[in-house]
Amino acid sequence: MTSGNTSSPQHPGQRDAITLGLRQNLAQFMLLVAVNALVGGTLGQERTVLPLLAEKAFHLDHYTSALTYILAFGVAKATTNYFAGTLSDRYGRKPVLVAGWLIALPVPFLLIFGPSWDWIVAANVVLGISQGLTWSTTVIMKMDLVGPERRGLAMSLNEAAGYLGVAGTALATGYIASAYGLHPGPFLLGAAFIAVGLGLTVLTVRETHHHAKAEAATHVSVHAGTQAHLSNRAVFTLTSFRDKSLSSVSQAGMVNNLNDGLAWGLFPVLFAASGLSIERIGILAAVYPAVWGAGQLVTGALSDRIGRKPLIAGGMLVQAAGLALVAVGADFGIWLAALVLLGAGTAMVYPTLLAAIGDVAHPIWRARSVGIYRLWRDGGFAIGALLSGLIADAYGIPAAVGVVAALTAASGVLVGVRMRSTDHRPQT
């Protein structure tokens, strides 16, 4: 299939055939990359500051209690991911993206003016809903635009932009907090990102649902028997359990975000307990998503050439090694190396998982399958917050990190054993 030649049937009054491909849709694609960088920045406003705020401003002395905001965020985002695909199929991609930005508007104000920890948790419920709509929809829209042949590259650019946005904002808020305090300064940056993202989306983003319909007309499944018209229930069971590739991807995504929830909630506390300054904590909080984000510029395109499975299985094992190094580390240098390793492993996995979903799922129900995958993946935030909090309260943070490292390694082994090849490389 040549993605640049795929077109929809001509309709009266239609000026141009719909074409699929990164080059053919470059302007709109890069606009969506910029939008997702702002989505990531909106999330990044919390990465450095909130774990420290829980301890210093709200005096939470149990890790399980302090991590309730990640639990709330994970449940809200995972649930919204499930509905984002269905809503975008029913109402179009752009309305769902606009709705996600509108929902985000009160988040910085809840974080700034919240008088109790319950307000912070509520802000993260709202943030999770917003992220589920905005990030999921930018993924779906890029899949719509590029077609099958450059899907890995497309997902790498999307996820790189988002997580470089997370990293840059985590670093910036660390310096802002060091100079001006833990709030309100860091959250004003998030408010600016939301305003710009909403404006760009309303004024310049175009609908892409018709591109998915054009691809469906010429779609060739990578797995025999993948049907075009399936019920929501059938898509859920196929993505979650029945299809070996889709279900392998779903569990790997969940474990990946399980360890990210641990890193988000407990790493800053671990580093602060060792005596590191807020500036150094900000650097460590930023380097992990920075390596993750930048690395995806290579790994997504690489998965188009060598296949998805090696990068997913290998990436989970690299993440496990990075987590193990965090667990045994005790100073800035060791933790910096560990977080570079963790970021590199995550970069191998993150865009590749999305590309693998796009390979297998039929364009007619691909948006729903992406939503279900992201339901499982972001459910990992909630599971990670609960599991790591309970273990950290009982045995300390290093023990929690060690357990999550073991789970991450087991996930990589499962992918290696169960997942089939899913990519669209030409067969020889």
C-alpha cells in the first residue's frame, strides 16, 4: 500500500482527493505535534512540585495518602481514554480535542487556591479527564493523517513532543519553585499552556475523521480474520484479551505507566530525603521524560524498519534495569544515570506500543482500540500509585521501586513470549 496515493471517493463539490501520508499532511501534522507539546506541558506542571507540596505544605506523612492525586489522575484519564475513541468516531476528532482543553481551564486555579489536599485530588480528576481527551485525540488524528507506512515515525513525533513538554515544564517549575516557592508560580505556567492550546485548536486544527474513512476503503489487515465492523464489546475483548498482539501491548502499556506513576509520585520524595536541593530534584524529574521524549524521535521510526516486538520487549527490560539502579542508588550521579536508562527504555516502548495498535486494529474501529489500550495503559498510574504507596509505607521507597522493577521485567518477558509481529514492513 502506498500511503500517499490513498484517497477517498470524490463527492460533488469536493476539490481534492484525501491523501494519506506524513509529507502530504505535514502542516496539519506538525500543528498537532505542537498541540501535544502543550498537552504534555500541562501535565508537566505537577511533576516536580506536587510530591514536595504534599509533604511540605499539606504535611502528608503516609505515601499512600500523598499518592492519592496520582490514583485519581490515573482512574480519570484511563476511563476518559476509553470514551475518547468512541466519542471521536461519533462526533469527530476536533470537537473532542476542544472539549479536552475546555475541561482543563480550572486545573491551575484549583492547584493554586486549593485550601486542602482534597482540592488537589479534585484538580487531578479534572486534569485526568482533560488529558484523556486531548492526548488520545492527538494520537488518533495523527494515525488518521499518515496512513500505515510511517505510523511508527508519526507516533514517535507525537509522544516525543508530549514528553519533551513534560520534561521542559518539570525543569522550569523546579527553578520557579526554588526562586518563588512551591506555589502559585509553577502553576501559572500550566495556565498559559492551556490558553495557548485551546486557541490553537479552535482556530487552526482541522478534522481528520475523513482520512480514517479513506484508509478503511483500501485497508489490508496484518492479521487474517480482523473484521471491519465490530461491536464495542468485541473491540474491548479483542484489544484486552483475545488478540495476542493487542493484549500484549495493553499489558505492557499498563506496566509502563505503573512504573511512571511510581517515578512521578515517589522519586522526588526519595531524592529530597537524601538531601538533594529542589533544583537538583527538578533536573532529575526532567531528565527522565527528556530522554524519553527525545529518544522517541529515533525509536518510532526504527520500529517501522525492524518491527515493533523487539523494541517493546527490550524496552521493558531496559526500564527494569533503570528502576533497579534507582532502588540501590544513593546519590545524584547514580540516580541521573538510572533515570537516563529508564527514559531510554520508555522511549523504546512508548511510540512502538501505539504503532502496534494501529497496525492490527482496523481503521473503522482503530480509534476505539486506541482508547481501550490507553484505558489499560493509564490505569497503570492508579495501580502504580496504590501498589507503590502501600509497599513504601510498609518497607520503604527502595523496596517499592524494586518490586516495580521486577514487574516491569516480567512484562517484557511476556511480550517476548506472546506477542506476534504486527508491523507493515514489506514482506520479501
